[in-house]
Amino acid sequence: MSRQATAAMIAAALIGAALPVRAEPAKDAETRAAPPAASRPATTRPAKRVADFIAQVRQAAHPREAITAYARGCAVDRLNVELHNAHMRRMLQFGQPQLAYFPAQTLVRIQPENGTAWGVLGYLQGTKGKLAEALEASIRAGRIAGGDPSILNNVGQLIAWYQGQRKPPKLSDANMRLIERLKKDLGEREPFVDAYARVSAAYARRDEEAAKVESKITIVEAEGQAARQEAEEVDRKLRDLNDEIKLSKRNLGRLKGELYSRELAADDSVTGWRRRAMLRGRIRDMQRSLDELETRSRQALREGQAAVEKMRGKAGEMNALRRQLEQVLASVEPSFRWDPPAVDGVVTPVADRIPPPKTTTAPRTPESTADKRLEMAKLYLANALTEKAVEILRGIVADYGATPAAARAKALLKELAPAATQPKS
């Protein structure tokens, strides 16, 4: 059976049992404690009625056996802490932490001080790349189960990841205080120290490379600003020159108009002659001044074009350096190592897949089928589910009447005569 198929099977069983599978994150991880017994939802049946299923989970030789017993136990008592805890731990022992997800989610709701459950959620979120969610779960795990080397490794590298972010995800004040407290409380524990140092070193190398690029950006930015100021100064100079040229052209036009006016042209007196000579001199002087202004304007225009080109060049350099900085910031690859929580101090490596059962299934016969159904009926009887047991016993008698199991079923039905004679609802 594939991992996906097994996960689907347990999900279907738990949904059928109305198991709550979504945990709400605690808002105050530093001070959150288990709610008082009076405020917790009452379990549907006493815990002792699922004792057999808990034992089956703990003693299961294969994940499929544990999943089956777990689902049946949830059908009896969906809020039994011991059942969820047993299944979570057994899946970790099988090297199947992904199958510990459902009980872990339930445990952080009904037993929020379960550090292993928080550790499972943090581990699974981390393997999916959801580091912000992994951090919030793992720091809770570190506060409660700070002796677990796997949790110490995970929380150490996640705190280093958080502190290495230039734009870190927003955390509550309580979680920020918890991070500082964990750094102090766990700062001498080897798994935490090693993981924190490993990931911090990656971000330190990134920051060193980024600082070099940012230094170049500062220089180019200053040069670009100087080029912009130069271009603006040339623009102002060019505008002033253009205003002077326009004024000079207007004055020159006025003088020429006066020189070539009919009135002055018709004046043959000495005064008229002197007036025309004076106007020609002023026109020559003004034309020379206008030529100089236009020469200066063309020079200013060339200077302005050069300043604009320089400014564009610096803008291009700036864009290239910013892209380089983005690449440097994105190139950091911390060597994350995700470890599932330990069970009784032992960390089981994650299995690639769920192994097939070690024992082969015997061929199914009417006798074996009837025997299995009889065992199921007895299990229901042991858990006070008499109506369901009677239904199964009647089915055995009807479908497998010639088998020894049918004879035993008849005997049980006689013992359950009052319940067996009740009409089906």
C-alpha cells in the first residue's frame, strides 16, 4: 500500500469517526497551558473502553495494523488522549511521521502541553517548506520538550532562519519573547547550538556578499545623483541662455525694423544718416552677442546630453547591481536537516515507503471469514456496542450457518436474547 493510499485510509476513518483534525495555533505560546478539565469537551465514552485498541496500536507489528486499531478506537472515543498519543508515537517508531499528523493535530488541541505533538507538526511543516508555520510549532515544542535532540535541531535551525530574514514573518510578542528565552535556555545544548550555527553561517556568508554589492550600490547611487544634479544644472543654464537668445532676437528684430522703416529711409538729412549708422552698429554688436549666445547654447546642449547619458548609464549600473543583490539574497541555501521527534530517546529514520506486511494472508474461506466476523462482534460486545454486535452475529448465522463460528454466534445470541429480540431500528 502506498503512503498516499494509507494516509487516505486513515483520513477517511478519522472523518467517519468525527475526529477533529485541525489545530488552531495558540496565540500565546509562552504561557499557554492545558485548559481545566471542566472546560474540555467531555469524551463520548470512558477511556477504559478503548484500552484494547490502545494496546493493539502499541503492539502493532505493521503500520496498517496500528491504523486500523486507531480508527476503531476513535470510533469509540474520539478525544482519548492516550489513544492519540499511542498512535502518534507508534507511527514515529515505524518511521512514518507523516502518518502521525492527524493525532498530533488533535493532541495540540486537547493536550496543548504535548511537546512531541508540536514537534511532529513543526517537523512536517518544515519538510514542506512552510518555515513560518514550522517555527511557531517548533518553538512550542522546544519550550515543552527541550530534551529531545530532534526538536532541539529543528528549533535551532528555524530560529537561525528567522533571524536571517531581511523581512521576517510577523510573530506575536509572546513568540518573540519565547525565541529569546529558548536561545538563552537551550544555548548550551549541542543539537541546538550546532543547528543554529550551521544555518546562521549560511546567512552570514550571504550578508557578507550582499554587503559588497550594497557598497557598490552606494557608490553608483552617489555618482548617479551627481550626474542628475549636473544634468539639472545644465538644463537651468540652457533655459537661461534660450531666454537671452529669445530676448536678443526680439531686440534685434526691433532694431532692424527701425532701420528699414519708411520714415528713416526717406530721411536724407544728416540726422537721418547718423541715425541709420548708429542702428547698423548696434545691429552688428547685437548679432555678435546673439551668435555667442547660440554658441554657448549649443555647448550647453552637448553638455546636457552628456550628463543625461551619464545619468542613464548610472541608472543601468544601479539596476544591474540591484539584480545582483537580489540574486545574492536568493542564493542562500541553508543546509536544513529535518529530524522527526524521538520516542523514548530514539529517533527512527524516515522510511521511504510503508513496507508490505511480513506475514502473508491465508486464503479466505467461509470458516475464516466467519471467524473474523465473530471476533469483530466480540470486540463490539466488549465495548458495550451490543446492537452492532447482534447485527453481526445474525449475519454470521444467516451467511455461514454451517461453520463452527455460526454455532458460537447462535449461543451468543441466546445469551443476548433480550437485545437480540429487539426489532432493528
